[in-house]
Amino acid sequence: MTVAPPPKHSRDLPPIARAAFLLDIDGTLLDFAPAPDLVVVPTGLPPSLRALGARLGGAMGLISGRPVAEIDALFPGLGHAVAGEHGAALRPSPGAALVRVPLPSAPASWRDAASRLIAAHPGALLEAKPHGFVLHFRRAPEAGDALGAGLRAIAGAHPDFVIVPARMAWELRPRGADKGTALGALMREPPFAGRLPVFVGDDVTDRDAIAAAEALGGVGFFVPDIFGSPAAVRDWLARLARDGW
């Protein structure tokens, strides 16, 4: 019987005893939905993540733009580290206190103006976050340019905030927290310290974490280039959890 060689991305992984996995959620583990609260967690995913985390001695976590409370609701009892809001909120281990990075919040007047902007584009969606917000146009793709221009007009060139393009969305968030800094912060904590990070993400905001993983001697995989879809990522993680590498 001929055994197929492992995929190239599996061959690039650090040894199990030295690896730490940090994973994006939307577009990486989960398929996109018309709205963020409509995503579906496939039944086989949490068991795969638990099994993989066990192989890694607990050195596995999730890094997302979502608030930590939303991540916990999607993956109840997962028992791994979490970084939410692009690293503005960190929980380095199960049961640890949530650590919040002191960051400014978008003025209420900006949120009100963003609501009016969204109302002018049926199908577009405003997602509020603790320090900023996201304008989604997955259900109104023709509105993308107008929403981006409108958001730049709302926030101007404020030194404390940045506008980040995402997949079918524009996000306004404070400077000082990104997925790269989140990865670096988690990698300084046990059980991650001393290991080599493996980060998987799919969006512009994930490029910071990919760069940070590589700077620490690990690897970063960009889903559109390497896997093509969250389903392929899930299949890969399930195989690693089952068979190792």
C-alpha cells in the first residue's frame, strides 16, 4: 500500500514537542455567514481542537477580532488561550483572568454616523465592538467603496485609530493592538513560552500574526494561498489531531 506524503504545510511544522498553534476563527476555522452572529461551528471541530491541544500540551489558542465573550459562546468549554478584539483582550490560559490592554474607544458620534451610513446601504451591517466597529458589506457588495470612503470621512486621520480593510468589511479599531502583538503576548506565557508558533489566518488583519510567528522562528499559513477554504483547514486539523505529524 502506498502512503501519500503529508501536505507541504504539514512538513513545514515544528516538531510536536516544540509547536504551539494559534488560530484565527472567521474564514479560517469557520465559514463566513451573512452576519457574524449566524456562523455555524461544525460538530467535529471542537473535538479536533481539544485533541490537537492535548497533543500540544495545551499550547493552542484562538486569536480573533471578536470579543472574548463571543469566542467563548462559539466554543464553550474549549479550555485554551484566547485573544479577542485583535489582542485588546487576552486570556492566556483557561481560568486565567481576562487582561485588557488600555485603549481608546471610538466616540459615540462616530458610531452614530456609521449607523446612518449603514442605513443608506440596504444589506450592509454595523458590528459594534468594545473599542471600535466594523462595517460589513457581504450582503451589499456594491456598497464596499462607499462604506470605506464614508468611514474615512467619519474618522478622518485620527492618530489613535486605524481603518483596516477586511474580507467584505471595513474595520475601525484603535492603534496599539493587532493580532501580531496578541500572538507575541501569548507566546510569552506558559504553556506557549519556549515553543515555536504556528499561526493560521485568512484576512488582512492576520498578516501581522503571520509575520510575528515567522519572526519568532515559527510558521504562518494564509488560508487563501495554502488551504483555499475553512473546510480544508478543518480537515487538516482533524488529521493532525488524529495522526500527529
